[in-house]
Amino acid sequence: MDFGSIIESVKEKITELTESLSEKIRDLMETNKTLFFAIAGMIFVIFICLILLIYVIASGKGKKEKNTGIPETTVMGTENPVIPDGPKLPKDYNISRPARDRWTKEEAEEWFTVPTEKEIEGLSFSNDKIVNDILEAAP
């Protein structure tokens, strides 16, 4: 086994491949020029893209990215919050009053109004509607 003969056989196979490939390319160019130029254009575009990709990768390795992390916060002077004044109420106004079980007759005459028949029917109708809605949803 001689290395010289192996190298010679590899050279011969490479030359045969290049000759057959160049022959096929010439034949394609003679028979269909538009297909030949389309394939050549795609190969050219791929070659340019590879060159640009290699350039971007090579230029990116030289730069060291600064890891800034979380920016440092500056603490500003703090002030106590100012609570706004509440609404101005008259002196005799009570927000709440003690609840009583019953009204006096004077209060009842002043505040209570007897409902009319129409209001009672409207209330009855709305209550019946609520009950029907609940019963319709029951399984």
C-alpha cells in the first residue's frame, strides 16, 4: 500500500468529477439559459449571505458586552404623607345614630307613606320574577 498511489487515485477521481460537473454545467447553459442563470443567482446570493454571516459572527466576538445588571437606585428624601381634611359637616349633623326598635307616632307620620295598589302589584310582580328565575335554574 503506497500512499503515493492513493493520492494519485484521489487526484484522478477529483479531476473526473470536476470535468463531468463542468460538462453538465456547459450542457445546462446551452439548453436552458434561464434555469442556469437562476441557479447561478441563487448560489451567488447564498454565498453573499454566508460571507455576511461570517462577518457578523467575527465582529461580534471581539466586542465584550457590558453586563449592567440592575441599575442602581437613588433614594430621594421622603416626606410624611399629608392626609387631606375630611368633608366639612355641620355641627349638629350625626354620621350615625343609635337604632331604635320602633318609630314614634310623629316619626311615622312624617316619614312613612302608605303604598298604593299599583306599587304593591309592582313589588309582587318583581318578587314573583325573582322566584321564577331561581326555580328555572334549579335542576
